[in-house]
Amino acid sequence: MSQTRQFQSLADARPPYFVGIDLGGTTVKLGVLDETGRPLCWNSLATHVERGPEDAACRMGEAVRETVAGLGISLSAVARAGLGSPGILDVRNGVMVNPTNFPGWGGFPLRDRVSHHCGLPVAFVNDANAAAYGEFWVGSGRSFQSLILLTLGTGVGCGIIIGDVIVEGENGHGAECGHVLIDSSDTARLCSCGMTGHLEAYASAMAVIKRAREAIDSGQPTSLTRRIAEGAELTPRLVAEEAQSGDALSTKIVFETARYLALGIVSLLHTIDPAGVLLGGAMTFGARESELGRRFLARIFEEVKCRTFPTLAAKLQIDFATLGPDAGYIGAAGIARLEHYKSLRKPAVWP
Amino acid sequence: MSQTRQFQSLADARPPYFVGIDLGGTTVKLGVLDETGRPLCWNSLATHVERGPEDAACRMGEAVRETVAGLGISLSAVARAGLGSPGILDVRNGVMVNPTNFPGWGGFPLRDRVSHHCGLPVAFVNDANAAAYGEFWVGSGRSFQSLILLTLGTGVGCGIIIGDVIVEGENGHGAECGHVLIDSSDTARLCSCGMTGHLEAYASAMAVIKRAREAIDSGQPTSLTRRIAEGAELTPRLVAEEAQSGDALSTKIVFETARYLALGIVSLLHTIDPAGVLLGGAMTFGARESELGRRFLARIFEEVKCRTFPTLAAKLQIDFATLGPDAGYIGAAGIARLEHYKSLRKPAVWP
């Protein structure tokens, strides 16, 4: 039940090859990339969480073998695979820790079983870190030596890359920047994690919907009311559409979201001082090409400038990510490549 | 005009040796350490900022040669020196960037001139990062794989160490965590950097003095009023003394400071997830041995626990630093050692 798409002629590809796997709650995506980060082939299969981790590990392994064989290359030409997984990970042991959306998968030796089934060494990585590494390697962060990626989806995910270091943290909580504090007051909003004042409680898709709903319910005039009455679902996309059509409340919600992001970004800048900050995730898809997206970035920049050092603001780049939903498997392959060169004691980032 | 102190018999010392230099606005401290981080000898000289950087580089170089010779070892037994310098640095080029307290020193090739005068390769590092590395190598962070050091002095300094990576940032602004945002409201306090709501505006020595002064001026009853009338200077130490004697207002100020620190620490935890957070700097000297110090740490922990993930709080250690004013030169020597082993392509952290 897998879909396959072929990108690139093998004639142009540069070995060795790397496989990236992006494990999601519904779908597993995987790709074969060459040494330069060009995807040669893309494939997907259903996760079937309920069948348990051994079943999934087995099918992921088979899918890797089939995809590689389908390309007409031998498995021995693939140096390594990378497996991006959601949730908190015990990276050293290749295990998920209490994964709420994967009941029964916690403690299962996922990395090693996927490795067994596909016949390749496997690098294990958090999916947000993988996406960040994808953008760092071949996406809109490819000119940066360090970056922070914030992914705006149901929650606010994050990955931090400094040179060839992925900030994973001692307990798998590194780069959980959706939970950076932006409001310490008693009236701070409740975050999905149960605590208050975190960035995610203001700038995630859920938070945007909640803030829009509160504004609509308070009776503020807005074209959102009409759209919803006509059957449209209240989503960040709807709010963006109405903002683009000139609705004042929708515009206000979009730019308030930019301001909240800026508050979180300031603390990150003063901790990491990266070359760039990228915004990705479903909420940003298409924004890079839109006028509203450009104004959104400008509003973030304006607020950040008021709150950071001029020398830092002068060089900082803030942009949208470019790899979209492919960032996860591309980044997982990139981290596999990084581990491969580390194992050879060669630098993976060429001058 | 230098002071020398000898620590350790050479018979026990393990070569190679490393020199650490801690450049301050008034005094330069330097030490010779062995491979295991034991200080063999300690020396200090006046900085004389007004004489310019070449003069200081020359005298630092001479002091290194004299100190090494005084120990009875040859310069060739010293593998490398480390130079910790205040302010924003261009680490790659070994240069200070616009140093306010060192007029005329900006752009001077400080690292290379010190190297020239002492006859050793020199590693160049920000002083707060050096202090953090000192605690990481041989201080209260020696059992940690990663740590954040917050130094509470006139300002709030910070150093972040992740394995053998020192978070320096793209523009020398890495680990400027005194400027993490803890209050985004319109009534947030003004920071020394000119912006508002930063941790430093609440938890530095200057901030503690300001908050105490405001409370006294508002007429709140406190034994601080009597002490100041008797000629005592209003300092964080005085506030701590009165808190230890049971003064309610002083106690409140101390524990509010703990709460403010916790707000900043939460954002750092969700970005870095280090094994430990250490508090150092003049404001904390002596606190590790005091009952008030223990209660101060407990108050920080209590507030952090309310605002972070249980899995993270369960393993996190928060403690005071132990190297005191020696952290800077010890850490600079440690970073020299790290660069030495990197140049040999050997791991510096033994299992």
C-alpha cells in the first residue's frame, strides 16, 4: 500500500546514498537521497500504530529495501539510514519515551529493530530536530552555520542546529522551544502541556483558533463570522485568507501571532545567537510566496529589533522554511550522513 | 607588581600543562594547570587598560613566561594557553568588538599578540563561557555532560556547555542569557542594555539593590533602614545578612530573586535541557554553605517545577558554582586543553 515517486535520474546522483524515514502517527514517509542532499525517490506507507512497533519496524525495513531496489542501486551503496520519530526520545538507546500517540511503543528498541529489518545502521532523531537539520542541509537554512527552526502546527515544535551539533538535551527535551516562557503573569494562557505562559499557548494553530474564537464570541465585527456561517472551518488558513481580504480582526490576529513569536524568538536569540531563525510547519505552507507572509515576517522582525542588541539584529535572518512536509525525511537522511562521516572521522560539512 | 601563589607540588602534576588567563577591567589573573585541571600556580597583575592593548598583551605574555619558569618547568611542556576576555568577541579573529570598558582595544589582534608575547598558541574565549567551562571541567558541574552557568554579579552573565561545545553564537551573543525575556508586559523593568523585561533587570546585583531601594523608599518596615542609617552600604550581601537575621522584607527580596531566576531558567531548560544549572558570581559567594542559600535553591526549584515537564524536573540539578573567582582562568585553561586535543583529533573528555 505504498506510494512511490521518482525525482532524479541516477546518472546525476552522487554516492554514497542515505535513506531518511519520517515516522508519523498516520503515515511513514521515506526517501533515498544522494550525498549532496538531492532526493532520488520518495515513498510512503501507513503507520498502523495499533499493530504495534515490531510490525511497523518490519514494514519500514521492507519499504527501505524495496525503495532502494526500485531505484536500481544495491543496498551496499547506501551508507546509513536516519529515523525521525515524534515525541520524547531516549536517543542513546534508540527508544521512544512514553509516546502518548503510540500506545505500547514506549521502551521498544525501535532504532535497532528498524536497523535489523532494513539491513542498515540507523541514526535515531526527534522529528523536529530532523526537520531543522533538513532545512540546515538543503533548505532555506543551507547558507547558515547555525539555525533555529520553529514549526507552527497543532503545537509549536523546534529544532536547533549549531554546526554539526543537534541540540537534543540530556532528557530528550532539548529545543522544546514551544515551551519557552513569553508571559509570566497570573493571566497567562494555559499551554497544552498543562503549564502557563508558554509560546505554544499563543502561537500554535490551536492557539490561533482559540484566540480567534474568543474574539468572535466577544462580538467583534469580522468577516470570519460570515465565513463560518457559510460552513467554513475556523483554521489559521481561514484567518489568513480573511486577513488577505482586508478583514481587520483577522489581520490583528495574524500580527499578534507574529508579536508572540517575536517574544519567544528574543529569548532564543539571547541563548543561541544563531545565523538564522526559520518558521516552518503546516501553518506557514504557502506563506513564503504571499504578501501577508512577507508582512508577517516584517512584523516579527520589528518586534525582535525592539528587544535585542543592534549588532545581533543587524545580521539576523528570519525566513520561512522551504522543504515543507519533506523536511522530516530529508533531515533524517542528513543526520544519517552526519553520523556516517563522524564514524569515518571526516567532516561532513565541506568548505 | 604581580602576586604569586603556589598550590601543588609538581611531583603529583600530570603533563601536559595549560595556562589560563582571565582578563578583567582592573586585574588579570593567570594560572598554570595540569592535564587533570589542578592549579599548580596562580598569579595576578594590574590590567592598566589606559596603557592600551599592546602593553597589556606584552605584560601578559611576560607574566606567563615568568610564572611557568617560576614553577621550574619549560615552556615546551605547556601545550597551550587560553585567554578569557569580557564583552562581545569575534572569537574567530581573536578580537574584542566595541568593548565599552576597554576604550581603544576594539579591533586589536589581542589573541595573536598575547600568543606572540608568551610563545604559546592561545585559545580565545568569552569570560562567562570560560567560567562555565571551568565549572564543567573541575567545578560543581564536573559530573555533568552539559550545563548552564548563570553568574550573578553587576549583571547576569551566562555560559552554556554541551559536551565539548561552547555555545558562542554567530555574533558573539551566544549564552547572553541575562537578556532572556521574563516579563513581556508594558510595566516590565528596564534592563542595563536599554531594553525591557530581561532577566538581568530583575536578578542582577544592581537589580536587587534597586528593588530593595524601592521597597525601603515606599516605607515598608525593614531592618535594612537601620543598617543603612548606621552606615552600611545597600548591597545584595546586606540584604542576605538581614534575611538571615529574620527581616521579612529582606527575605521577600531574596526569594523574589529566586523566583525571577526560575522564570529565566525555565526558558533555558526548554531550549537546552542541560544536566545541570549552576549559579555563580559574586552574589552567590558563600551561599553554598549557608541555610539561606539552601532555601534560595529550594525556592528556585519549586518555581521551576511548576513550569517545566516532570521528566525534566526529576533529573535536573540546580546548584551553586564552586570555583568562585578562580573559575575564569581555570576555564580558560580548560578550553586551551580542549582545543589542544581537538588539534590532535583526540577526545578531551576521557570516559
